[in-house]
Amino acid sequence: MKVLPRLWIILLWPLLLASGARPATAVGDVQITFTTNPSQAQIRPHGGPTGQIAPDEAIIEVRDTRGALIPNVQIDFQMDAPQTNWFISTDVPRIEGVTLLKYRFVSPTGRQTFDYIFPIRGDYRLTIQASPLTPGAFTATTKTLNLHIAEKESSLVNLAGFLALLLGFGALSGFLIARSHLAARAGVAPAQVSLTPGALTLLIVAAAGWVAFLAYAEVADARETEVSLRAAQLVETASASNAHAKLKLSVEAPQTITPSQPATLIGRLTDANGAPISSVHYDVSVIQIEDSKTVFAASADSVDGTFNWTYDFWDGTEHAVEIVASPASGSAAHFEPLILEHTVDITPLAPPLRVKLLNTSYLTALIGLGVAAGVGLARRRARAG
């Protein structure tokens, strides 16, 4: 009779184990989410000086299988610009396919936010890796996803209006030219109206001349940019200090910083004796000076007191980098917050020759279509008359 209780215990033992408390995060059970505020469908790319586009909030969260945020997580984040579309260019073609943002930070709560103005429409490639600060807490997990940013409605309306204007200009020009040609040749059937060999030759010469001009301008611009790149300083430094701490910033790039050449921002905080200060909280902002517009802002903790971030200054104008260093929550370090401001010069770049030729081809084809429609309308009216 005493065997039965022991038998029940043996049978129920697996169930007792299963119902016991599980670790906060099982190995490999990590969920990385990326959301935005406003929602992705409402985000639009920048609108220039008068676009009134404010930074959008990006939210990264690392959770366990129960949906609880995982504290003390190291997050590596990288965002690449949409790839080049060889048939339709964006507003800033030089940054297509470029790494716009890459940085590492520590999230005490498992939730990290940053503000950013997305420069162009298209599919951004995001790579997010979450790693534990405590070895073995969970397995490092990487997630790759696409973030689609739609074009501004105002840009689509303006484009439609511009194309309609070009089409109308071509149609009106074709109609007036054909009508005067028909009037001068009243004895000739309207069906014989066509471009003369001389006019056709003139159009071909004009088109070839325009293409040659674009090529010459591209070569001249490339030479001027190359000279500027050689003469520019590749490493810039700035610092700020008080009685207890010193903050040093280095802005580095393999060549002059341009919209297609991101820069690396390296920060380091030390005490009065030059020893590193650990557990530092950084607030970093990037401001476009010309329009006084904040294009990027983030807050993050650093365990060793340093940060190494890659940022692309896609606007091609001067930017101010503002950094505030203060003790992180629970830090043993005691110092007054340090504020550092540094101006970064950006070398602007003209659109590539490919984009110029593509736009010229589209505009020429549209005007030509309008001219053909205008000539056809004039011929129909001549027949009816």
C-alpha cells in the first residue's frame, strides 16, 4: 500500500518540474521589436528647409518569451539607406545604399528610443543585435528587417503638376507650330505635315550638345570635389571639461565628410587625472545649422564611458553635434554634467551624371510626347476644317 504514494510522486515529478518557475529569459528566447511613433505608414521623408518635417521616434525593445523587457542589454543597431533604383531617383541620390546610422549602446531597461528624420523614400534595411551584459543570460540574437517610408503626398502632387505643365507646354508648342506650318502650305494635304530634315538635325544637335554639357559639368565638379577632398582634414577633435571630468570628441572619416561618406563620432570621458570614467549616460543631438533643425537625437548608457557611433550627414551642409555626458543611473562616479558642442563641415555633392541624364531623358520624352499630341490635334482640326 505504501508503493502507491511513491508511484504517484514518480509520475507527477515531471509535471512539478514543468510548473516550476522558469528563468526570466531562456537561452535563445529573445524577441526584438522595432516600432515608430507615429506609425510607419504616417512617416514621410524630409521636406527641405520649408518642409516642416519633425524627427520621428524609433523604438527598439528586447523582450523575453513572456513579453517582459529584458534589462541590461547591449544593442547594436545599423540602418542602411534604400538601394539605388536605376529608373527613378530619390531626392538625395548620393546616399542611396549608404550606412546612415550605426551605433552600440546599453539599455538598462531593454527599451531604447531615438529621434531621426528619414532623408528619402524607399526601403531602409535595419540590423539589430541584442547581447547580454551578463554572460549566459541569453543567447545573442540578430534581427534584420525592412522599414518602408512612403513619399510625401505634396511631392507627388507637385510632380504631377510639373509633368502636366511640361506635357501641356509640348502640346501647345506642337499645335502652334503645326498650325502655322499648315497655314503656310495651304495647298498641301495636312497628312504631309512632318518635321523637316533640317529641324530633325537641329534637335539631334541640341540634344547631343546638352548631353555633352552635362558630362563636362560632371567632370569639372568631380575635379573640384577631388581637390576639396584632398585638402580637407580627416580627423577633427573637440573637448569640454570641468573640475572633475573631461569629455573628448573625435570626428573621423577615411576622406572628407560628404553625403555619401559617413563620419565616425568617438567620445571618451575621463576624470581629472585622465583615467576613464565608467557608467556614463550620453545625450547626443545632431542639428542642421542652416535650418536649426534637429535631425537626430538619442540617449544611451555606456559601461566603459566611451561611445563609437557612425552617422551620415546626408543634408550636405554644416551640422552641430551636441553631447551631454552625465553619470548613469546607479553610477559610482560623481561629476557635474558636461556639455560639448562641435560644428562639422560637410562637403556637398551634386547629383551623379546618371541622374542628370535620366531626368533629362524623361523630360525630353515628355515634351516630345506633348509635341506629337499637339501636331496630331492640329492635323485633325485641319482635316475637319
